[in-house]
Amino acid sequence: MSDATHPAPVPAVSRPAPRPRWRKLARQNALHLLMAPLALLWLSPLIWILVTSLKTNTEVFDQAAGFLPASPKFSNYPSTLSVAPFGTYLINSVIVTATILACQLVTITLAAYAFARLTFPGKGLLFTLFLLQVMFPIYAIFLTNFVTLREMGLVNTIPAMIVPFVASGYGTFMLRQSFRQVPSELSDAARLDGCGHMAILWHVYLPLVKPTLIAFGIISVVTHWNDYMWPLLVTNSEGIRTLPIGLGLLAKADSGADWPRLMAGTTIVVSPLLILFVIFQRRFIDSFMHTGVK
């Protein structure tokens, strides 16, 4: 039989040796390995606060004592609540923060829509004045705000902590930029269907800028929940003070700061924000990653 009926054998192709599994996993999780030390660094103050809140005052200053308490002292938390009316402070903080956020969402939405889609005389000048609020630090206008509130008779009231913050130049700028990215064809189509400005804003623009609203909401809540200077300036009675001021009172005790109680109070103050972040973690991250409309 001829050789034509028997084709020559194909030489075997050498394949590279498979990479070790650990190297493949390291490449896939390189970002996690890089971020883990940074996450631990960020968590270290929170861990120290929590551990200190379970110690005795002697263990805090005893260099021979270990990092962990010998016997966790959970009684620091109820004793902290008995030193100051933290329940009242918590309610006041919720009222102030929620009211400011609600007012800001209304004002920045209406202002941003006007600056983004309407045409009126002095529009550029007025928007520049809005941006001046971002350029000036809040501490620079404390005196004028305080004098204005005193003339209105609002000093030492809950509204005194709310009124100066019902508008936000930063929030108006953020939302204006998002509105400008919404295609004008959508609003034109809604106008042809008979929608007015409020209907267009509600049904067209707001659904498309939810990430921006969420991002601003996070910034507003964190800022005003932790605000200390302004509530301290305009209040002088325990019935209307907020949580950060309660922590300041613990730190200024006659016998010196009681660090375990102070750290227990700090845990009480930051816990609501941490719980909200854990619950809405995915939405929080998406709001910052995808702020605006593509």
C-alpha cells in the first residue's frame, strides 16, 4: 500500500505548564489585598473607640494593661445615658438633620431646574451668587447668621439650627450639572404631551438624577448630624441640644474627661450613621460611582 493512504503523524504541540493556583488567585484578588490594609487603617479608630468604651478609667491610663479590657464593662453605656439626656439629644439630632435634608432637597431641586432649563434676566449673576456660598467657609458667616436669627427671635430654638441651611449652593450646583446632562428631547416630548414645568421635573428629570440626590443626601446627613459649632452657638438649654454637644459636655466634666463614658457616647452618636451605611451600602456606593447621567 502506498504512503499516500497513511498521512504523516502531526507532531505534538507543547503546552505551557499551568500556573500555580495561588498566583491566579493573587491576580484576581490583587485589589482586595491592596485595600485590606487601608480598610484596617480606617477601622482602627472605630475599633479603639469601641474597646475603650468597655474599659475602666484606670485601664485607659494604665500602660501595663493590654489593648483589650480585662473584663468588658458594658455598664458604661447606661451610665453615659444617665449623665446627659442623650435620648432628648438623639431626637433633636434626628429632627434637625431630617428637616434640613427635606428642605434642601426641595430648594436645590427647584433652583437647579431653573438654572439648568429656564431662561430669565440675571440668571448668570444669580447663579454666581449661589456659588459664592460654596466659596465662603461656613464659619465666616456665623456672626451675620446669629444676628439675623436674634432679630427674628429664633435663638435657642430648634428652627435656629435649621433655617441657615435650608438652601445649599453646593447641592444646587451638583443637581444643575446633572439636569444639564438630561437630553432636552425628553422634556420637549413631555411638553408636547401637555406637561408643565412641575410635571416635567417630577416625571422626567428627578427619576434620572436619583444618584445625584442620594449622593447629596449622604453629604448633608453626615455634615449636619456631626455639626457641633453652630448648635453650640445658638442653643443654651439641654432641651434643644444635639448629640455632638452632649459629647462635648462629657469631655468637659469638672473631674476631667471620663474616657470610657466619652467613648461610649461617641459610639452612640456614630452608630446610626454606620447602621444606615451597612443597610444601604450598595446604593451609597453606586450613588458616588455613577453620579450624573450618562
